[in-house]
Amino acid sequence: MCRSIKQLRRSEIPATPEEIEAAARQFVRKVSGYRQPSRRNEAVFEQAISEISEATEKLLNSLLTNA
């Protein structure tokens, strides 16, 4: 588990898009083993961050509506 990724599900204040993107970026860095991708891999790195951010936002919204 990435210890530096903070919990985003909070009852009092919803996660901001910036927090979601930062967590997704940290996850992709951890999984890929790259802190910074090469220029050749930058597009796929950013695409993964975008997809994970979208999935995370859907998850958090679903948890709020099902609570």
C-alpha cells in the first residue's frame, strides 16, 4: 500500500479534484516504478492518471449516494 496516498473518503468534506488527481498520480508512480516518465511514456502515464482519477471520483460519489 502506498502510505503517502491519503484517504479521500471523508464525511465532512468531499475530496477535491486536485486531491483525487494527486492520489492517482502517486498510485501510477508507485505501480510504474517511475517518479517521472520519459517523454516517450509521458502520454500513457498521464492517460493512466486521468482514468484512475475518473474511476476514483465515480467510486467516491457512489459511496456518498449509497451511505
